[in-house]
Amino acid sequence: MEKVCEVLGQTKLFDSMDHSVFQPYCSRTSIRLIWKGEIVVNEGDRCEGISSVVSGTLAVQKYSADGEYVTLNLLEPGDSFGEEFFFGSNKEYTYSIEAVSNAQVIHVPRDVMMNMLENDEEVRDNFMRDLSDKVNAQYSRINILSQRNLRLKISRYLLELHYQTDEEEERRYGYMQKKTPVSTASVELPVSKEVAAKLLAMPRPSFSRELVRMEKEGLIRVSGRVIWLTNLEALEAD
């Protein structure tokens, strides 16, 4: 149970909280190992609680009747899912979740989470912050997908990864301790190019061709999943 509490304290929902707040509930939580390609949630499943990613990456997918799908979002360690179905009229998942790598997920049953929300202000604050962050993330995604061509979609996506890295470093090291800025920044795709293409709602070949064009024009340099932003100003000006 001590290990479960330690893992729970590493999630965004319980980050920086004293373990004594959720320690009495740890025996009701469980950690599940997910294999790459395994479906974690099917669209239409009833939400029975909140789950957080401990390790690995999950993809939020929306399938069409013909079996095609788009990737709506990626869930990384610390990210959670299920909160949006707690207080709305719909309690069933409107999307599917699939593991794009081996992963571990910790699950907090609905009644346990409701008990914590009712009795602890800090848990409520974290819960509302997490919901707000998810809304903002969806607006950022809409902004990327609303760009008028593939070049702009990819540019905005790479810049978003770049800005996220900067924000994470600032939180981790503090403003005064951030690394000295360099003329050439780099980002690492969190998933394969195939999954990244799905995330941008474009065919994988189109994604690869546009990366090649951008590299030839001196905007980026590609090395596997690492992409160097060799002309940051031009990318931001698009």
C-alpha cells in the first residue's frame, strides 16, 4: 500500500500534496500494467473512476463507423482521464483509449474520489485545475488543427512542443536557473511519426513529405524523433 500511495502522489491530481490526505484511501486504488496496443477504454464504457498514467503513453482515439480513427490527445505520465464524466449528465466515455507503448495506470474508484472531493479542499482545487488545464489543451489543439495547410499545422505543433519544454524547465528549475537560450532549439516527438500524423489529422506520407520540404528549406533538421528547429523565427512568423 505504501508503494501505491507513493505512485499516487506523483500524479498531477495529487502532486505536492501531503500523503496523509489520500493515505487512508490507497488500499482502494489499484495499479494496472497495460501492453502496447491494448485498449484501456472503449467508447461507451461507463466511467467508474479516475485513472492516471504512471509510465508509458496512451492515445485518446475517436473511431468512425468504417474503423478509421483520429488521435484526439496523448496521455503522458502524470496525466489522468475520466474527470470530465464525474459531474456531467453523461457518465460514459465518448472516446477510446489505447496504449501506444507499454504503460502502467493507477485507478481511483469513483466513490473514493467523490469522498476525497467532498472532504478535502486541496483535492478539489487540484481536480478543478486539472479540468481547466484540459480545456486549455483542447483549445490549443483546435488552434493547431484549424491552420489552413499542412505546413502551418506542423509548425504550430512543433512550436507547441517547444513552448511546453520551456514551461516544464521553468517549473522544474525556476526562472533564474533555466538553461541559457540557444539559437537552435530541439524537440522530441512524444510518439512515432505515424501517431504524430494521426494527432495532426493528416496521412503519414503527407506528414513525412512536409517534414522533408521543411528540412530542405532550412526550417528544421530531422534525426529520428528529434527535430531541430533551425529557424525558429521563420517558424513563428508563418
